[in-house]
Amino acid sequence: MGKRRRVDERKTVMSSKAGRSRRHVALGGIAVVALGGGAFAVYTVFGGGAAAKDGSADAKAVKTGPLSAGEVRTAASAFLTAWQQGTVAKAAAATDDTAAAKTALTGFTKDAHIKDVTLTRGKRSGGKVPFTVKGTVSYKGTEKPLTYESALTVVRAEKDGEPVVEWQPSVVHPDLDEGDRLVTGEAGTPPVKALDRDGGELTTKKYPSLGSVLDGLREKYGKKAGGKAGVELRVVRAAAKDESGGSDEQSGTSEKSTREKAADKTLLELSEGTPGELKTTLSPSLQAAAEEQVKSTKRASVVVMRPSTGEILAAANSSSFNVAFQGSLAPGSTMKIVSSALLIDKGLASTDKVHPCPKFSSYGGWKFQNDDKFEIKNGSFKASFARSCNTAFISQAKKLDDNSLALEAQQVFGLGLNNWAIGVSSFDGAVPVQSDAPMAASLIGQGGVRMNPLNMASVVATAKTGVFKQPYLVPPSVDGRTLATASRPMSGAVRAQLTELLRYTAAAGTAAEAMSGLGPDYGAKTGSAEVDGQKQPNGWFTAWKGDLASAGVVQQGGHGSESAGPIVAALLKAGSGG
């Protein structure tokens, strides 16, 4: 199941000393503070602060304004010097969160067993100062050198405006998030030698996108695969939290009411363990092709799977976060595959029947329109689907119940039930029950609908076969787990019409250019999902050819036919030997 790393907003809390009550009274330009015991302190208010006139020395004004280069260097040096010398309390006091910094820096020595530390400051950029960490990891007579890059940011302290280090766990090590720890010792989980479907070893050197996947496989199958743990320095992730939340459209991350603990990460092996072997469903040729496709495109993610079985054959991302499995993004018009199945199921649309596609359609107080405000007069539903007409779907919202789309997604396509067991963490899609305008928006893949390439590859695979086959990376026979199923199959009539819609779109619709030469056993759907704050929409594309299904997204890529389309089409071609 999915996971989203949350960056908590900092909250400023003002408190007064215990046993001392204060009442503030404003008198013109004078602020009068009544203290306990009848005493008063009078402050004359100035533009930049207040001067005390209670008989004591003048209060020091809070410093404001941009930090000077000297202030940044001095604050950074004070922190780094104290850390290097092992004076943890002094180093922590040079930050804006003394308690958290002290805990992390203490753990750096006592839990991670890192000694002989040398910290070398790099060239600053504004308030940000990079630095190099060199030290020795020493555990029970075994030692290994450690070197890595990190960075800190200097800010003004709230209380007095003095320059301090803004505390983040990543200051200690760039792989640390809130609640994570650095620990050296016998690995809790033995290493795993993950194999592709042909028996070849899967490594990040060969397949850079698989880093988080390999970590997840070790976390879940290390002990079951029969390996023996070694001694290592690793990041021990924070325990999972139960909390609800939304999604981050910019990063593609997701958050669900029940979150899984992220996989721990090995940073340095002091003594090697003995790995157990674990076979996956990945195809070496398709995985290599997927890596090549995303390498040249920023924020691209893609998945290839086999519709007849659910086997995942490839998954790749151009960013470090595994959007392919764990992303949570509005899927745009690719969601019209599910919506079309719903409309056909309920008799509200039929492939060759005339279907409305006006320039505009309103529902729930929102006015929806088509791309470039096009309209199709007296056209068929097939024409609307192929052209990706939004109003063809919005116009039917009034005839649906609030939960209609959610039920179709769950019962036929196996989405949104948080029960996929692919072998590593995944986000299984979300189609919440909504009303009014958001319900209508969900029909065109906006509103609260959230998907990732794995979900959409599964959607087009289900449309092709008529039966949901839960995608999986590790065969269920390895650990005896039960794969998710849909509660009802797609009817034969719906499947026939849906595959016709997808074939026509691949042959003569918005997907035609990308899918050129891949027919005749093929089908596709394009999508573009608008995101607040983005100049360009996220580009989506999902398609099948023969017994291969694929879906991809390029965040801020624009139209899916031009961004994600060529990536998906290239993989379908590579997988079919074309």
C-alpha cells in the first residue's frame, strides 16, 4: 500500500512562564503589560521592536532582514565545529530546535557508531551551506570509512533574530526524514538477491529505477528468502502512522488513512551477509527498455504488465520517488475508460449511438468545457471517446448516483480497496464517493480521483480481457499470499464496446500518432490532468498491444499523446518484438 512522506508545517507556540500571569493593554503608542504582584512593564512601540523602560537594561531588538554572508558562515561554522568536536549540546544549541538536534546528533555517535568525524564546509548559496562528512563506522572490531555530502540552511531565530541552523533530520544525513534513525549493527533483515524472470540479478547499477523496489523486496522477503544478515549502517525508518490526508500533485506522492512503514535503507556494509534469492516477474529486456525511455524525460514514470496474468514486466521512474507504484495523481482522461464502462453498463452510452458533446456542460455549479472548446454535433459516443470529449461525460452526471463511479472502479476494476499485494508497497488507486461538481469532475479523471501508472496499466488490461487480474511483482507462490480480486467481472457487452472504443482511439483518435504501426490488436487512451500551480498539465497515456499493457505519466509534460504516449508505445513495440 502507498505511503507519503509528510513534511510537517512548523508551528510557532508562544508561552509564558509558569506562575506568572500577564495582561496586555494598548494605550496609544504605549504597550502596558501587567505582571503578577502589581508590577508593570511599559514598552514604547517602534517600527522595528520595543525598548524596555522598567528600570532594567534596554531589551535587545530582534534582528531582522536578510542574512549577511558573514552571518551564514559564522553560524554554519559554529555548528559544524561543535559537531566535529563531539560537543553535542553546543552543536544543538546552534540550531532552531535544540532537543531534536541533540537527539539526532547523539544517535549519530551512539547508535550509528561513527567516529573520527571531519566536516568540511563547501561554498554557500544564500543561506544554504553544503558540507562533506568523513568519518569511520566502527562496530565490534570492524571498521569502514564513510563519506557523504549533506547540507544545512541558516535562518534567523524567532526569539532574537540571531543566525542559527534550521534543523532538519537531513542535516545529519540526506536520507533521513522525520523520525528516521541511523543505526549500525547486525541487519534486522538479511539481504536479498532479487532475480528477473530469466534468473539474472537485478541491481541498481543495471536498473537505476529499482532502488526503492529492491529495498522493499529485502524488507518483505529477506528472512523468507533464506539469507543471513550482515553488519551494516542503515537508515531505520519511522514507524507507520495512522492518519488521513490528501495527495501532493507536484511530487506524485500519496497518503492514505493506513500507511505502511517505508523500507529501511542500507548505507554501508561493514560485513556482508549472505543473500537469499528471490525471483520476480520483471523482464530484463523490457526493464532495460523502460529505464532507457524515462532517462531522457524529466518526471516520467511507466509500467508494463501482462493482462492475462497480472505479472509486472517493467517499472521505471526518472525521479527517485517510485511514482510508478506509489504515486497518487489525477489521471485525467485515461479515467474515461472506467467512466465509459459505467455509462455503457447503465445504458447511458453506446458505441455507435448519437451522444452529446457540446462545447460546455454545467453541473453542480461548475462549468466544464472541452479542450479548445470543440464540439461534436450529432456524433457517436465512439467519436466523443476518441476525441476525448469531456462534456460527453459531464452531461451524464445528473443521471448517476454519487457512488456510481466508485462502485464501478471497485467492483469491476479492483481499484480503491487498499488490498493489492504486489510484493512491495503500492498505492491501489482512489475513487472516493463525491457529490455535485466534484462527482462530475471525477468522471473525467479530476476531482478526488487518484491513480498511478500501475493502476492505469491494470485498468487498460482489465478493459482488454474483461477480468481484473491484480498486478504482481513477486509470484504469490513465494509466500502464499492471496491476490486481490474484483467482486464481479465486466459483462461481455461492456467489454466488446470498451475494446472497440480503445481500438478506434488508437487507430483514429488522440492516440493514433503514438500507436501508429502497432495494430491491429491494440487499444489506447490519452489523458491530460490539470494541476493547480502547474503551467502544463500532467500527460498520461495507457494502452495495450497483444498480451502487453502499459501506462505512463509525465508530470508537467502537457498532452499525454505527445509526452507519455511515445514512451508507452516504444515499450509495447519492444515487448512485442516489433
